[in-house]
Amino acid sequence: MSGSPPSEWQYVAGAYTVVFVTVLLWIAIVAAKLQRLQRQLAELVEKARVRDG
Amino acid sequence: MTPRLKLPVLAACSTGLLGLALALVFFYAPTDADQGFSQRIFYFHVPIALTSYACFGWGAWKALRYLRTRDERADTESYVAIHQGVMFGALTLVTGSIWAKASWGVWWSWSENQLVLFLVLFLFYCAYFMLRFSVEPGSARANMSAVYALFGVVLIPVSFLAIRLSQKFIHPVVFNSHGPQMAGSQFLTFCVALAAVLALFATLYQVELAGKRIDAHLRELRELLT
Amino acid sequence: MSYVADVGALARKDLLLELRAKETLPSMLLFVVAALAIFHFALPRGAGDTAALGLLWSALIFTALLGLTRAFVAEREQSMFDALVLAPCDRSAIWLAKALAVLAFLAAAEVVALPAFAAFFSGIGGRTIAAVALADVGIAAVGTLFGAMAVAGRARELLLPLLFLPMAIPIVVGGVGGYLWFLVLYDAIFVILAWATFEYVVAEI
């Protein structure tokens, strides 16, 4: 790694990395939310089954 | 195109465009004569900023629709758009800051009108969320959020004007920000990147909306079953 | 004509309440003078007139916030919002009346603040006085609307500064720079917007 001030390409890489990581983070949050929704849906399906069955 | 196809198509488009944009930025666009390699940040920094404006504008439009129609969906759409806008706005500030550091060696510059404008807007729209958290969900909250969103979109040009005026007594304008006209190849790269980021917003927006809709349906279902 | 009468009645109510309670205005007066004193110590030696002017505007904005925070508290505490909203008047009249009352408070506070500033720092020109007057209109218009929003939520006193300060930035720029035309523009735009949207803000508090 270069010790002294980062060279130009490292700034550019840094900027693009930030954007990329942010989008990835957002995807992770959505994935977590989807898991929660799936779990809730499964619970409700159970409840409906119990009710009808 | 049926609603079910819309999201995958949108996602595919934005992935394609983003890939193309990245390729153009790093393999096609020439190195800028004035600003060197770090100018390439600009190819995403400005589209992200423009997309942020688009988000706030879209959010304000949906807010207006809500006030007219009282349809709760419009409130959700407005909220999601503004939420995305703040996300892109934060990215604008971060990438702009990195660009400032790469170009001029400072992490922040009050002379950069766009950065300062985004700071003001960021403060304004973060307060939007504070407002929403502070009020119980319901029509009162939706009304207030909508009015606030309208104020925000009007504030954008007013603030921009104010910031330009303020440059005269804040700081002598030292740095030359965007340089002369872009060359053809640069402009093409910029346009593709703009399309890519807008497509990304559209995709994220639809995904988030879908999530919220499912949430609402599940809640309704739970009430019906218990 | 009845619209004007409504506005007059509501505004008079606010002013009379304050005359009796004597809470808000004295606090504002004390606050602005104290703030100016603090700012004197905050200014380094040799700072120019423009720097001092900037601090005047900061003091005015924060004093206005103080007044605005109090503006709707009375209604909230006595659940008068429902009564007001049911009253057979145009809801924007509520906004106009409240904004006029706030304007009166601001003007009263500035009658003290501006001479204090002139004494502590340097003289005030006619342009600054005009700018302050114009800014007051914008502050009253926007602050009243956001005050109503803030009061509806949980975090009241915390929320109003967050909502209001970003909107105050252009006012400060117009004031410090002396751009009277810009302040007129700001006022025109946001008075109209606030007047048009207030009924939605109090629709269901």
C-alpha cells in the first residue's frame, strides 16, 4: 500500500466503492425485510390452516 | 407490459446500463486534460446528484397526488421516493467530498455550489423523517409529509439561488469546478451513466414499494385472521 | 369581508393572550440580547462588519425560533385545535392570524434587538432594517406552518428547529448580503405556498 497521500486512482476507486457498497447494503436490508415478510406470511398461512382445518 | 414483468425488466436494464456505464468510464472516456484521472468520479457524482433531484421531484409530485386524492398509496410512494432521494443525496455528498479531496486536497469546499445545496437539502429531508417518526401513522402524518415534501421541492431552486448569492460574501471563488465543455466521448459516457443511475433509482424504488405493499397486505391479512 | 374579520379576531386573541401571560415576548427580548452578548465574545478581534452582521442574523433566527416554539403551545395544551378547525372560518385564516401575531412578536423583539446590536457592534443601515422586516414576513409565514406541524407530533420543541432551520438559510443569505429583491421573492413564494397548504396541515390533528 502506498504510505503517502493516496494517488488519484485510489480516490476514484474509493468513490465507486462507496456507491457499490451502499447499493449492496441496501440490497442486504431488502433481503432481510423479505425474510421477515416470508416468516410472517408462513405464520399467517399456519393460522389460516388451523382455522379452516 | 404486465406489472409482474416490470420489475425484472427494470432490474435487468439497470444492471446492463450500469455495466455499460462503468465500462465506458474506465475504458472509453479520455482522461481529462485539466483535472486528470480523478475527473472520472464526476461521471457518477453528477448523475447521482441529478437523480437525487429527480427523487425529490417525484416525491413532491406524489405528495401533490396524495393531497388531491387522499390515496394512501400516493403517500407511500412519496415517502419511498424521498427516502431514495436522501440515499442518493448522501452519496452525492460523499462522492463530491472525495472528488474535492482528489481535486483540491480538501474534504469540503463551500465554493462548490452543488455540494452546499445538497447539504441544505440533506438537512431538510432528514427532518422529513424526523417529522414522520414524530407523528402517529395516519392521514395527519400523510398530510404533513406531503406539505413538507412540497416545501422541499420549492426550496431547491430558492436555496440554489441563495447559495450562489452567498458566494459573493462568503469566499472568493477559488476553484474552477467543471472546466470547459465536455468532449463528445465524455458527453456520451455521462449520458449513459445518467441513464444508468436513473434506472437504478427506478429499480430500487419499485423494489422498496413492492416491499411496503406486501407489508401492508400482510398486516391486513393478520387483522382478518385474528 | 368575513375572512378579514376572522383573521382579525384570531390575531387579536393571540395578542391579548400574550399581553396577559407575558411569557413569550419577554423571553424573546432577553434571549436576543443575551445571544448578542455571547456573539460579541465569539467574534475574534478584527472581524469585519459583515461578520458581526452575520451574527445579528443568527441571533434573530434563533430568537424567532424561540417565539415560534411557543406559538402553538397554547392551542395544543388546551386542545383548542379541534375547536378552531370546527369553527366556520377558512382554515387558512388560522394560519394568517397566527402568522400576523408572530410577525408582531418578531417586530417587537427587533425593536430591542437592533438598537442593542447597534450599541454592541456597529451601526445599522436602512437596508438592514428593510431586510429584517422582509425576513420577518418569511419567518412568520414558514415558521407558523411548521410550528403547527411540529406541535402535532411527539417531539415538539425538538422538531421545529429541525424543520425550520434549513428553510431559514436562504433568509440569512438574503439578509447578510442585503439582497432585498431575493427576500421579496422568498416571501412571495413561501407565503403563497404556506397559505395554500395550511388547511392540509391542520386537517386532522
